Amino acid sequence: MKSIHLLGATGSIGEQTLDVLAKHPHEFHLKSLSYGKNTAKAIPYIEKFKPELIAVQEEKEAVKLKNKLTYRPEIVVGAPGLVTIAKSGNSSDVLVNAVMGSVGLEPTLEALKHGKDIAIANKETLVTAGHLVTELQKEKNVKLIPVDSEHSAIYQCLHGDPKEVDKLILTASGGSFRDKTRAELKGVTVQEALNHPNWSMGAKITIDSATMMNKGLEVIEAHWLFDMPYEDIDVILHKESIVHSMVEYIDGSVLAHLGTPDMRVPIQYALTQPNRLAISGAQRLKLWEVGALHFEKMDYERFKALRLAIEAGKQGGSHPTVLNAANEQAVAMFLADQIHFLDIDDFVERALHDHKGVTSPSLEEIMKIDRATRSNVESYIR
Ligand code: NDP
Ligand code: MG
């Protein structure tokens, strides 16, 4: 029986993780969970799994929760609450990090310090501070297991001598607007952007998929997870989202991972690897129903956010921190109807242009740069 701690339980990945745990009650035990503000959604899960420790974003949610529960778990609050969860339990436990945004960084570092393996969905953490996370991971000799479908695919296709790996090839569905030109994107609404053709996900990552920033964040994530230079990470368009990603070897062999677009598969694999648990027939891939698979060369001018992300990754230092914070802020402003869709890329570009880089930023510097970038981007509106 594996003990699990889950950050971001009320989110898209969080709920699918709970679904995996519920299907395998003899394999997994949920010791703690966190959520943000959605107490109404959290309560049925909490009553079902009865975790002994719960972290919520704000005090008022903690009070609401305490009054409604039929048992008395420990309840902790805010960013320190996430860290309390990361530190709790034993080093043989697994932390599933499925919060949205760079708030996931500190609990990741704490869990690594305590020797816990991490199933990581929260990509903003690796983007904002990949060097800190991977240094600590190596020092503590713990596993950082990818949940993101592309990275899970690569993780499963990597074999043998690392020197024989020529390239990682990430596939991109293209998001809600893949068939539109940049000119056609001018007046698109929040509702249109939230309408992803293949995946049902949280709001922020759905917008990131529409701008293609999501693929940019994933390139940076792949750079850190698999220790690959940016020059050897390619992105290709694949609108069906069936091939989740590929690894090309020096002899020209390409290994691909295929599956239905269902995040429960990579979530479950992250919790059981290198072993597997059976999944129902309904979730299995039926290639004859898919028929044809299509691939296209990526257009880095059309998808400007992807280009910005790769450039920031190559520049390194604090540039990815700025990229991530500017993007988080700009997407929040777009979702609040304060800016246009195309402003997102432009604001990120401006934030990167305004930034004087720091070579190897500490945690304190990263947090300071993250805050300053968000407030700069907020001021671009005025
Ligand atoms: P959601 O927005 O659906 O969920 C985010 C979760 O984090 C919710 O539980 C939310 O709580 C909580 N949360 C948000 N902000 C805070 C905060 N400041 N403090 C504490 N908790 C907070 O996101 P997703 O599940 O879509 O994505 C989560 C992460 O996984 C992201 O990094 C995303 O890029 C990555 N990812 C997601 C995929 C997907 O298919 N959804 C695929 C691959 C990666 P509440 O709602 O209660 O306020
Ligand atoms: Mg992905």
C-alpha cells in the first residue's frame, strides 16, 4: 500500500488522481490533500478518503470546512500549509503536485528535502526554478516522476545509454485555435479559448494550450526532467493527441507512446511505475476508430509564445522565471476579461525584454522576481 499526499485535489488533475485512488483502494492510501477555495467540491472527497491532514488556501475556507466535516483532521492554511503537507508523512510516501502555478515550488523543494518521490504535474515549478529542483533531486537521490502526458510518454520511451538518444520530440495538439491565423485571433473570447478540442483541463492550462505557451513550458520542463539541451528538443503539431511524444535514437529509430487523451493513464503510471495496473476497455485506444494520424511542422512565427519560451529557456538564469510569472499574470488578466488574447504573448515578450537577467537565482531571488514580474505585467494595462 502506497501512501499519497495530493496538492490541488479540487483541480482537473487532482480530481482525476482521486479517481485513480478510488479505483485502487488496496494499492493506495490518501494521507493528506490540499485545495484552494473550492470547499464545496472538496468536502465529498474529504469525507470519502478521510485524510488526516488538509491544507486550504485561506482561513475563511478552513473555518467553513471545520464546521461541515464529520471528523476532525488537522487543517492548515495558505502557502505554509502546502509546505506542511510536503514535510508530513514518511520518506517512502509520494507527493502528487497538481496545484496550478509557481505556488507549487516551495512544497516541491520541501518534499525533496524530506526524501519523498514526487509525481509532478505542476509544470510552473520546473519552469520557474528547474535548476534548484533538479539539483536537490540529485542530491537527495529521489524520483521526480512526470505526470504531464508528453513527459510521461518520453519517460516510458527512454531506454539504454543516454548518449544514444538523439532527440526528444514533443507533440502539440495546437489547442483551441490551431486553424486560425494570428490576424484571426484578434477578437477571440475567453469562452472560445476555453474550448479545447481534445483535453478537458483547468482554465489556465487550456489558455496556455491555445497560445502554445503550454508547449513552451513543456520544452523547458523536458530540458530539466531529462537533462536534454534545447537544441535536441523538437515540437511537432499532431492534432489527434494520440501520439503523446517520441524519442529519436542515433540510429534513426523513433519510439512513440500512444494512448487515448486521458490523463488518468499517465497519473496512474506515475504512481505505479515501473509497474502498471490494468485499465478498463473503455479507456483503451481503438486505432481503427481514430483512422488516420496527422503530423505537421511547427510554425514558430504563428505560435509566438512557443518561440518566446524556448528563447527564455536557452537564455536560462532568471529568464524562465520571468516568462512563467508574466504568463501566469497575463492569463489571469485574460480570464478576467481585462486584456485581449494576443496581449498575452505581447505582455510576456515585454516582461522578458524589460528584465535584466540573474545567472543562477536563489529561491529568494526567484520569489522576488516572480512577484515583481506579476506587478509589472499588471501595470502594462494602464
Ligand atoms: P486546475 O486549475 O484545474 O486546478 C488547480 C488546483 O490548484 C485546484 O485544486 C486549486 O484549488 C488549487 N490552487 C490554485 N491556486 C492555488 C493557490 N494559490 N494555493 C493553493 N491551491 C491552489 O489546474 P489543472 O489541474 O488543470 O492543472 C494543475 C497543474 O497541472 C498545472 O500546473 C498544469 O499546467 C498541470 N497539468 C495539467 C494537465 C491537465 O490535464 N489539467 C495536464 C498536464 C499538466 P481550488 O480550485 O479549490 O481553488
Ligand atoms: Mg501536456
